[in-house]
Amino acid sequence: MKIELASSHSVVNFAASELQKYLEKMCGAGADLDLRLGLAPDLQLADRLTVRHAWDDEIHVDVKDGRGVIAGANPRSVLLGVYRFLHEAGCRWVRPGVEGEFIPRREVRGLTVSLHERAANRHRAICIEGAVSIENVLELIEWAPKVGFSGYFMQFREGFTFFDRWYSHKNNPLKTPEPFSVEQAREFTSRIEAELQKRGMVYQAIGHGWTCEAYSLPCLGWDMEPGRAWPVEFLQNVAEVNGKRAVPWDIVSIAALCYSDPQVQARLADCVADYAATHPQIDLIHVWLDDGFNNKCECERCRTHRPADDYIVILNAIDECLSRRRLPHKVVFLAYVDMLWPPETNRIHNPDRFVFMFAPFNRDYRAPLVQKGPLPGLPPFERNRLKFPVDVQENLAFLRSWQAGFRGDSFIYDYHFISGLHNYDPGQLHISRVLYDDIRNYRATGFNGLVACQLQRVFFPVGLGMYVMGRTLWDDRLDFGNLADDYFLAAFGADAPRVREYLAELSGLLNWFRLREKDSPLDPAEADVDRRAEDVLRGFLPVIERNLSLPDTCHARSWEYLRNHTEIVRGLARIASFRARSDASAVSREWEALKHFVQENEDCMQSVLDVYAFVDAYQDIFALQN
């Protein structure tokens, strides 16, 4: 096996090691292969390229019978080109970890791949959320470029809260909490950064926390800190609401500041610039304000204009600080909660510094984000009395209002797999299709990609949605049906069509999304959903059982997850039946049984199911309220 490097770069070297690893698995270590790998200009292929931006990816693969070239527009593109070549050769990665790899055995003769592709979207990234171990994150980063992702977003300065949820085993009293510290979180962040750098992935960071960090208050998450003595200077600059300056619910990350105060603006700008100066490894620094809503300052100066106008002033000040220090970082700003209402008078001075992010945190995921006819007008801005859009067309109206004033680079920050949303779709076929339709429409909507704010462990019982996300962000011409068929075949083997039919049948048993509606009981006509679910499960269990011992590890593991999933579906169906009968006591009883099952079996599902988020998604809805 001969792999010749035409370019000297650590990412290209890593791409070569990945290529050799998987080719040896497919064809054997002694296979007669002769491949050249490198940047397109070093392979005299520069004239084939169309991309110019450092974050855009383009690949050229020309291999016939195991001989040829794999080239990319940049080092990351070379790695992505390797994975695309391997994908066309039959390799599949259905979930993170070695047990999610389907690598076929094949002969070198016939190993022929010819393609030239440019990624349909510039921004193709995943954001840390949920509860995670360091192994969860590292495996996800290892998996992501194999299906087309190009970046990762580390929230807060060290992601402490996401790691702490796992190591303290919140929402699972059956596991013993493990000691965890901020220092460990920082060590983990350094390890994550090294893995991103190894792959040339675009690194995004921070988001929330600037409003605290600017006053030397570490911001680690959203936990309440009752009884904490807040610094006087901080309290003097906290937003005045109802005539009082205070930290709402003792959660510092949701405390707004007096954003019109020039001293506050300067302090925030200096804080961002100071951090950028000591963190050159970050490509995009997200600069968000507080994570609260209807909590903005009502002082005489602030209430004369929208918060978004102050936000723009702060962003322009950040740009001036970064420019003065000759720092190259791009800054991400967003439309979110109160900032959905765009500025009325102020505008970004240097659009090239900034990337706009639209965050429709409250949107309805039962329909794709696609415009249908004329959009409604924006509701009036009423300070601290705002109602946020749920309807897709309303969300698009807010987006268009921001786009009218900023036409630079942008992406959507969306939440298809956040906070257990996908748990309300047992087969994941509906949410995956909505996600697919969203991505296919990004160009028309004006987005240059997606940063997915989501749980990291969303591969239970399948990872169809994540596979669809990565592949469609790379190539938005792909057909959803073909993507789904391809995924299920790689994950389950010969009985894949039956799995897809089975999951579709589960999703069709009930409008599962209505389980989220705490105060809205189901229709009494749906009281027999437990019986109907049991019929479906009983009919398919023999298929699951006979596939549990398949020789391919990837296939066998997929069937094992599907078997565990049957118990969760059974529990949710019972809960739904009792909800339809308005039997709150029985709902609570069945929920406690289901919760115990998930907690008791967490270890065997840990890498694919976020138990913390699963419990969090349902606890307040199903637990018996006193």
C-alpha cells in the first residue's frame, strides 16, 4: 500500500493515517494501492477549485482501481475528501465510536471513485449541550467530519456545566456522583481543542457569559446560587427592572446589564478583546448578551430604544478593540429572545468582522422553516412584555427584518435535538425529515449553514437525524428517502427495510409531540395507544431477537439499542393512555417505572442516549403535581 503526500501539513498527515487505517480494514495491509494526497495546488489541480474562503470546503477525488489522487482546497478539505472517498467505497459511520463503523471487505480491483464536490454550506457545526463525558465529546468530534461536518462550538469558557451534569450524574440517583472541578473542565477543553486542530475543524467558542466575566464573575452555566453576595459594582450595573437592580432567581447568566451605559459597553468590549488576545486558536467568538428574556433595563436611558440598538453599539466597540490590537477573530452576533426585534437606528460598521446567527429558540418543529406566501408584520416591541414567535412564518418575519440591515455571512442556530425534543418522535423519521427540509431551504432563506445547538448523545435508537444533518449540509441535493435507506442498511443489515417500516409505524401511533403539552390531556379516543403499541412491539420483537447475534459488531449493536428502545416506547405508550384517561396518578406511576428503567440501564446506552436530558424532558410533565 502506497500513500504519497504532496503537501506538508499536520492535518494532511492525519488524513493520510485515516486513509491507511480504513483501507487496511477494507482491503488488507498488503493491498496494491497507490494514492497521492494533498492540497489541490500541490497536485496541480488549483484550476479545478472555485472556493476562496478559508471555511469553505471543496474536494477532488480521481481514483481508478486503487490508483489516483485525493485533493482538497485546504487541509480540512483533504480530510473530508478522504472520508468522501471512503464513503463512496462503502464505508459508513452510523454513530460515534468504533461500534458505529460499518467497514466492508472488498478487493482493490474496482475501487474506483471519481467526484468533484463543493460543500453546499460553509457552516456545518455541532454545539455542546446536554450532559457529556469527555469521551462522548471526543468521539463525536472524531465522527463528525466522516459525515461532512466541519466545525464544533464549545459553549462558555470551559463547558463546565455540560461535563458536571454527567460526572455528578444529575437525574440518576442510582449512580454515585464523581468529583468534578473547573480545572478538569479546562483540561477537557484543551483536549477538545487539540482534536479539532488535528482535523483542521473550525472552532467556535463562548456565547453566554460575557456579562458576568466582564465583572470577574465566572459564568459556568445556569445554576441558581442562592445567598451569594454579588459584587457591588456588578449590582450597580445590572438591569433596572420594576425599579430594582437585582440578579433574577440568583442565576447570574440570565442577569441583564444596563446596556446603554457607555462604561458597561466599554467593559464588555475590552473583556472580549482581552480573551481573544489570549486565545488565538478560536476562529469565531460568539458574543451574546444575557440568557434571560423580558428582563431588560428600564432606566430612563435604556427605555428610549430597543436593546438591539445597544447590542450593535457594543459589537462595533468590540470590532474597534480587535482591530486596534490587530486580532483576526470573527465575531458571531445573534437574533434571540428580546434581540429578535432588530435595531431601529444603529448598524454594524464593519460587516466583514461579523457573522450573523439567527436563533429561533421557540419555533414549532412540526413543520420546516420554509416561507409560504407573504410574511406577517412584526408585533410591536413592548419592553419586558414580549411574546416570542412559535409559528414558522412569524419566525421568518423576524429573520427578514434582521437581514434587511445586515447582509454579511450568516447561519442558523437551531434546536432540532435539544432538550429531548427528538424523544417525542420515537422513530425519528419526522424530525429528521423536518431537519432535511430545513437544510434544503437554507439558500433560499439566506443562511450559509447551521450550528446545531443540541445534545451530543442523540443516536438512540438510531442516529438518522444526525446522519441526515451532516450529509445534507454537505450536499443539499441528496434525496431524503435514499439517505434513510442508506443509513438503515449500514446500521442494521439485511432487515433494514423492516426497521424503517417499524419505526414509521411507532411514530404513527400517536401525535407524540402532544406529550409535551403539560396542561393539555390527550383525546380520550387515544386511550388505547398502549394496546396498539404493544401489538406493534410484539410483532417486531422476534425480528430484533434474531438479529442480536449478527457477526458485524455495528449491526449487532444497533439491534441491541432497538431492543432497549422497545421498553421506552412501551412506557411512553402507557403514559399516553393514562393521560388520555386523565388519570394523573397512573401517569406518575408509569413515569416513575420508565424513569427507573432508563436510569438502571444507563451504562449500556450511555454513548447514544442522554439520560439527564431524557428525565429533564418529561419529569415536570409526568410527575404527580402536589
